[in-house]
Amino acid sequence: MRLSTRQTHMPFQPLPDKGPGKPNSSDFGLFIVRSISAAAFVYYQLLDQLSLARLFVWDKAEWDLANQLNELGLPVPGVLSVALIILLLIAFLGIVVGIFTRINALILLFLTAFIFIVPLNLSPTLTPQTLVLYLALFLGLAFGGAGRVSLDFLMAGKRIKTK
């Protein structure tokens, strides 16, 4: 029997690690999807709630979200409603920048599922179909991450270089 001279490596040899690759077009596409979806949620759903939260905290004005959480029987609905809006805003900023993307996406996934299941009315444009779209997007970000156009990727690259 004659062995082929073409096989010069073992069949189960690991591929050499070339370090982190450079961003490609799909990474830029993922950055655009992250940015547009976060901007849409913040603009259409959170902007009004942020101004109402400010009036609620500083001027002791009535706030529908705090009343909705009070009707659900949750403890300290005023604090919870302000914390909900601030947590949503911080998580969206993290998604856009790409820092701790999977954690922020999980936070947004759970908060959006809470808004969907409990039927909280954040804005008139937040329909169940929109919430399902956001749930799918946050689930994808939680599993897939932010891509190579993110601070997560830059920090991972610097960590590899310092080793």
C-alpha cells in the first residue's frame, strides 16, 4: 500500500489561533441593527417616560407607570417604576456602545418580557407585535453578542495582546 504524500498534518490537529479578526460587513450590520433598535425603543417608548419620571421624582406629579405598578400590588411602585426606566436606559446605552452586551441584552429581554406579560402601557406605540420583535432581537443579542464593532471586542483584543 502506498500512502499519499499530500497529507502532512494529523486529521484532528487544532487550527492555529490567529487572534481576534478584524470587523467585516456583518459586524457593521450588527452595529447598525443594535443602534437603530436601541434608538427606536428609547425615542418611541422611553423618552416620554424619562420626562414623566423626572416630574414624578422632582415635582411629585402623578405618573401612570407608577399607578400601573401600584395596581399590580408591587411594593414601592414609585421606586420600582423609576428603577425600571433607568435600568432600561442604561441597558440600551450598553447595547449601543457594545459593553457587556450579552448581560444588557438579558436584562432587556427579561424587562421586555415583564412588560409583555404584565401588559404595562409605556406608550401607545408599544404594541404586542413590537414587544415580540424586541424580544427576538434581545434574545439574538444575548446568544450572539455584539460582534466585532463593540467595546467588548476591543477589550477582549487588548486582553489577548497583554498575555
